[in-house]
Amino acid sequence: MSFLDKIKLSKKLERNIESDLEEFYIAFSEKVSNRTMFFKFEQADIIFNSDKDLIGFVEKDSFMVRLNHKNRWFKISGFPTIAKGSIEQKGNGINLVCKISPINFHFKLYYAILILFLLFTFLGLLTSEGTIKEILIGVGIILFFVVFGLFIPFFTMQKDVENLYEYMNTRL
């Protein structure tokens, strides 16, 4: 079990479905709005206004999809939760294997920069010659950024991983 699995920012789904590959491909494709442009920009879902539940692409042997947030005007985390996996025929059924995670390069860069900024700000406060009141105001501002910059996006991403996992496990 990886670190991301432990903190619930990644899930692996392995599912056997009793269906023909062609039938499953058609049924899965009907639920996906085939869009690669603005795929990772979830705020564009309102503009494109698709009635389908998923956005991405489905091929005969692989897929990469995310939930359509058509009714969500503002998403706090800003990182799309993506299910990327494979589809293969096994006997009389289909074997669906995918990894669901919001983690990508932008996620890592965002958290690295934010943590460095907060660390340098905190060290600057500790070494400053300000009054106790000024230092406490600075610590309050840092705590505000920790809550809204780290924790709220983290919990939002956990919920998005759970929602996409539930969708892929129950509605396909």
C-alpha cells in the first residue's frame, strides 16, 4: 500500500464485469463526453455543458476519465481526479483495472511552493523584531493559508477520489 493510498488520495479498482467487450465499450462510451481539450480544466464543464456523467476518452483497451462537474461552479481543490486504466476480455467477462488519483505534476508543484512559502514566512516571523501582537497577526495569517491552502483542497480531493471510485464501481 502506497503513501497516497494510506492518506486516501489514490485508489485502485479491479473489477470483473460479465459482459461482452464490444457491448461494454459501447455502454461505457455512451457515459463519456469525448473531450480532450480542457480535460483537466474542470471549470470549463459549465461552458461545454454535457449531459454525460464522465469526461475523457474511452478506447477498446484503455480509458482516462473524470467526473463531469457540470453543476459545480467553484471547485476548491483545483486538481481533477482522474481514473486511468485498462479494459481486457477475460473468458466470458471483462476485467476493468484502473487507478483513481488527483496527483500529478501540478499538484506536487503547488504543495511544494505553498509549503516553502509558509515555512519562509514562519521563519521570517520568528526572526523579526516585531511586537508580540504583530507576530501573532502573522501567525494567524499563516494558519489561514494552511487551512485554505492545504487542508480544504486535501479533503476535497479525498472526497473526489471516493466519488469517482463509487461511480466506477457501481454504475459501469
